[in-house]
Amino acid sequence: MIKLLSSLILLSLFTTAFAENNTSTDSAKIIEKQVKEQMEKEKKYAKEQRFYQGDEYNLSEAEVNEESLSSIKAIEPDYDFDITDVYRDDL
């Protein structure tokens, strides 16, 4: 899909570059520059996809040991909040 997209982009760049009536050397330089930019974008995309998929990373060190959770005391919520002293009767 990426190759198809990049080829369509390159094809459109070729047509616009030649339609501008530039000299062939100028258009070749422009096309070469745009191809290099597109290749850099594809390298960045491939690198990001390897990170997002996580196939190359061992995340077992960050897992929580279930047995260690039993020694942690549960914090009970404090439901006895009373705001009656906030309201004033003398208003």
C-alpha cells in the first residue's frame, strides 16, 4: 500500500514538474529532492511501526508480580465527609 501511494505521489510529481516548463536538469533536481524526502518519510514510518507493534521489545520486566500485591494494604475510602459546617445559618 505504501509503495502504491509513493508511486502515485511520484507520478504526480513527475507530471507537475514537467508541466511547469522547467529545464530538464531543474526538474530532475526537484524530483530527486522530492524522492529523497519521500524515502526519509517512509523510513521514519517503518521505524515507528516497529515501535508501535512492539515485536522487538521485551516488556516482561515491567509486568507486576501478582503475589506482591497481596502484601499491600487496601486504602478504604473516607465516606464520612460532612459539609454541614460550610453552610451558614445566619444568611
